[in-house]
Amino acid sequence: MSTYLDFEKPIAELQGRIDELRAIEGGDGQVDVSDEIAKLEEKADKLLVSTYQSLDRWKKTQVARHQARPHFSDYAASLASEFTPLAGDRTFGEDAAILGGPARLRGRPVMLIGHEKGNDTQTRLHHNFGMARPEGYRKAIRLVDMAERFGLPIVTLVDTPGAYPGLGAEERGQAEAIARSTARFLEARVPIVSVIVGEGGSGGAVALAAANRVLMLEHAVYSVISPEGCASILWKDAQGKGENKAPDAAEAMRISAQDLLELGVIDSVIEEPVGGAHRDPVATIQHLGDAICEQLDSLAALSPEAVMTERREKFLAIGRSGLA
């Protein structure tokens, strides 16, 4: 059963009418409503296209968070073979919010790392909704070390509302782990391609996205803080109290893929099927695989020194355009 977002209610109503007519048509078989169904389907398709052509940044945030969007496990299962998840940070323990290990991406040896949110209540709790603790980032560092040792290019898939802000995580050095992970990615002597596939939240995302090439799915978002967090700071707009300022915050922060491409923060936008990745996960996964392989091909000829230098210069240049 499809889950519709709030702004998709007109589409949901049309689909409901279509389902009702199909039930009538499939009843005694004496009522022919095929023409009416065809008209409604055409109307629904046009409405879906027009709706997704004019999404504002807050609506894109809702799409990026849709529970049916493909997650890391979906991409790994479809694009990778011989994926061997490795566990533990060799310091404290395992963190299921970040998964990773060596794999073959369409036959190409890589180190595949990413956030996993889970797809139902049980798995979301297990993966902590994609919010990593320090051991998750320390595991990522361990995987980068391994990738460099064996000359494996690194592919990361980012989808997190942010690093987990719990007391235990802070006690175990959350900020230090994020900083070390970011630094380790910047210093790696192998090519790194990162894709923001859903939410790219704050340092919890950057820690896996300090890459030579940073791509985003069309309706993904990437920001220093969530719109709700920004609203709570700027307008004292706590959830459930007062006017909801999160949409205003999303607009002000310019968090969409299109904004970030214009600002030079990312390198490319991967087109999603009409209606978002959740409406056609198979096509989305294939498009993402094509884009990753294209970027890996473009980096293959670079020396380890050139790979590292290019990556560092890329991040140092962000925000400097137009400065004297």
C-alpha cells in the first residue's frame, strides 16, 4: 500500500477513486468503467508530474525522508556482489547505523560504506534510524584504512538526520570521532565517491561525504542542521509549539540538490523517477549505479597524490567563489 505525503493528498484522492472503480469493475463484471479509470489515471499522472516539478525545499525534505525510499541495504543488494559487512571499531563495539565492507560494485572491487535507516519499526530501532554513534565513525575510519591498504576505491551512501546526540555517544567522544572520520576521508589516497541518497544531516553526514565526487539524488537534502533544528534556534519554534517555521528554515538554508549544485558544494544531481525514488526504487538504484561507475571511471587514472590533493582543494574551495 502506497504512503502519501501531506502535499500529495490530491493525488491520493484520485488514486482512491481509481481503486474504487477497479473494485466495481472487478465485481460482477457487468459494469464497464475502463474509460473513466483511464481518464482518472491520466489526470493523476499529470498531477504527479506537475506536483513534483514545483516542489519547494520543505516538500523535498519530506520526500527525502519518505520511509519507502531505497536505503543502503537495498542499494548494496542490487548493485553489489560479494559484499562482506565488517563489524566493530576495535575500541568499543559495533554500530548498526553505519554498515560497510569490501564488495564488487558491478564487478569492480570497492569499499562500500553507508548509513542504514531500516525499513520497518524493528530494523529502524536496530539501526538507530541511521544516527551513528562514535563507534560507527570509528568503524568507518577502520574501513578507509583497509581500503587504502588494498587500493580499493571507496563508495559511500549518506542518509542520516545527523549523528546520534545521546549522552553515551557524547561521553565516548562523538565530536572527536566525527572530526577524525572527516579528516581520514580527506587524507585517503584512494578515490572516494559519495552520494547523498536521502538526508545529509550535519557533521554526521560530512564524516562520510568528504569525497572526490559528491553526488545527490534529485530530491535528497543536505544541510548543516535540520530545518526543525534551525527553526528551534532562530525562532524558538519547538515542535508542537507555535507556528511551524521549519519550511521557512528549509528555504533559507537552501538545502536542495539543485541549490547545492549551484553553490558548488556537490558535483552532480542524479535524476529520480517522477514522484520520487520511493515510487520506482529499481530505476533509482540503476541510475545511481550508473552515476557512481561513471565517476569512478573518471578518477581511475589519477595517482594517489593527485586523488588526495584534488579532494582537499575541492573542499577548501567551497564558499570561496566570488571572494576577492
